[in-house]
Amino acid sequence: MGEVKVRWIGGHQFVGIDSTHHSVVLSSPEEGVGMKPSELLLVALASCSAYDVVEILKKKRLRLLGLEVTVQGEQDPEPPWAFRRIQLEYRVKGRQIPEGAVASAIELSEKKYCSVMATLSGVVEVSSHFQIEGEEEE
């Protein structure tokens, strides 16, 4: 069972601490100090899936040189501003990485391994696409 703590540190600022004692500062946009809590959900989704994709491609012994996941979330205009649509864009950098391997890694992450995706599945419309950028080794 995962356990986190969120501690109020003043104003509209909080610090979130995970089970491994790592922390992140959260705040309102007006405070300008930490992440917006709602966008932290998008970060959690992107990082959960990115972790899986990297591990899957490494196990396939592919020459992955970089991965960036950009997430856009569309929220309701009224409180509680629930996310209705989320789009993930995976930008893979590597050498001779087959499209099929990337598509398979993303599908495995999104449908089998990513706990954040599994939690959102059926509640939010999630879509994804990817692009591969070839890169020469230095």
C-alpha cells in the first residue's frame, strides 16, 4: 500500500512527501512556488508511463537516447474542474528504433503496467501518439 503525506507550509503552499521521503512543493498559481495539484496528476501519468516505456525498450535492447512525454489535459470549466480528456505525446530519441517496438511499449504501459493509467481508465478519455527522432551517436 502506498502512503504519502501532504503538509501545509503556509499561505497556499504545501509539501507532498512520498513513501521514499522524496518531496514536491505544491501551491496555487498565484503563489508561483510549487506545482498545481491538478497538474501533478498529469505529471504522475506521464512519469508512470515513461518509466514503463524506458524499461520495456531497454529490455528489447534498443538504443534509446531520450524520451519526453508531453501531456495535455482538458478540464471542465466549472468546479471541481475534472479532467475529461488527456492526450499524451511520446517523443522517443534513439538509433534504429522500430515504430512497432515503441507502439508496443506504449500499449503495454497504458493497458497493463501503469497504475495511474489504470486508475484513470474509464473515467477520463485518454489518447496517445508518438514520434521517433533518429539521433546519431556521439
